[in-house]
Amino acid sequence: MSARIQVWTTLVVLLLITALLLAGNVMHNLGGGSEDGVMGVFAPIAWEGDFDGSHIEVWGHILMLAAGVVLLVLSVVHRASVFAAWALVALHR
């Protein structure tokens, strides 16, 4: 498999995971946090996006870490310090 296909496959998978987590947040809000009915699966507070430590927030931290690592790799491969500077911004937190 070519590198281009691997990159696009990875991006699509990351986008799908993000979309599913956002859908879980919407289901939590639509269900009002109630454990009744079909949306009861999304009742726990971890599905609420406004809550610190929610699933979507943790996923965002994972994505920022991955972006920082990719930028560091790009800075080494292309010998461009601008990528390293952006990596520091992404990894600052």
C-alpha cells in the first residue's frame, strides 16, 4: 500500500472516530442524561462534551499529541524549524 493511501486511510479513520464521539455527545444531550430508552447508553456524564474528562475531550488531547508528533517528524525530515515551532505550540499544554 502506498504512503498516500495510508495517510488518507488514517485521516478518514480519525474523522470517523471524531464524528462518532460527536454523535455520542448529541445523543447525550437529546436524552437529557436520562437512562431511559435507546439513548440511555449515552446517559453517563462522560458523554457530555462540556464535562472535563469527557470522551470527546480526551480524544481531542490524543489528536493534539498526534499532531505534535507528526509536526516533529516533519521538522526532522524537511529540516524546517517552523514545523518544530508549531509542534511546540501544539504540545505546549
